Amino acid sequence: MCEWIGEIVSTSSNKPSSDEVDLLLLNARLRDELEPFIDESFDLLATKKMSLAAENEFLASMLAWERAPMLPISKWFEPELKLPQPDALDDETLSRILLETQQKLYEQRIVLDFTDHLSDRQLYCLICRDILPSFEKKIDLPRNYLHWHCLDDNDVETWLRFYASPEERAGWSEETGLMPPAAEIPPYRRSFPRRIGLN
């Protein structure tokens, strides 16, 4: 690590600023802490042109990933997030709890994508059955979001009908030689919180 820092400092014709020194020291510390986890991800740094600040952010995210605990999503919450069984809820109560739950998920930086084809009850059941029990890395970085696609990967028809852009539909048709199903407006339009910086 020290050799790498020395190489960078010596290539500069000007004396590095205190901010640059701080970035170099942070870079060295992050690389030292990542050493036990080094794999092909480090090769990306050799081929990518990025600023030292961007590289440090990348290294910090790698370190956070390696150190993050693997927990059921329900246990990302204190106390653990447990929902009433859907069969025990009437539609109005279920919809209210669903709104509260999606807000709680977002507060843990979990974003639900592709939900507009599902009724409230279907989405609630998916959260209870699939999302909350799922073991995922809980990465404690403010810009890190877990995107949960509420659409099966192999459900191409639903994606084409409700979510694919005209360009994506045309690309699919060209690739498969088939006509996509007619585009439709999803039946359950929702305005869940979105990841900061995205529409």
C-alpha cells in the first residue's frame, strides 16, 4: 500500500493538498482492510479511470459488502418486522398495513419495483412470503438501496404488457421474431417512495 501511495505522490509536480493526502491515506486504509477479501473486483480498479474520491467510494462499498451481515429482511428492523397473516385481514386493513410496510421497507432502503400489476393483497402476500424471510446483505451505506423486483424473471409477458418501454418491446420483438402482447396501463398504479436521485 505505501508503495502505491508513493507512486501517486511522486508523479505529481505540485505538492499534494491536505485533501489529497487525506484521500490517499483513506485509500491506503481501505485497501489494507480489503486485502483479506481481494478477488477479481480489484482488477476493475486497474482498468477503470476514476478519481481518487470515486475509487475510495468504490472501495468503501466493497468493504461494506464484505462486512455486512446476512439476515432475513424481517430482522433488519428493531423489533423484527412481523406482519399479520393476510387471511386475518379485511381489504381496508390490509391496504393500510401495506402502505405502512412499504414505508418501513423504504426507511431500510428497500425499494419495491414492478408492483403495479399486483393487487394490494397479492403484494402483501409477496412481502410476507418472499421478501421478509429472504436472507440479504444489510449494507449500511446511505446511497445503497436493495431493489426488490416484484415480477418473476421469467414472466416476460407481464413485463411486456405493463412495464417495457416501446424501445424494449421493439428490441424483444426483433430478437424473438414474435409480436409482443398489447401494451396496457397497469391496473394498480402506486406511488411508492423511489430511490433518491431516480424518478
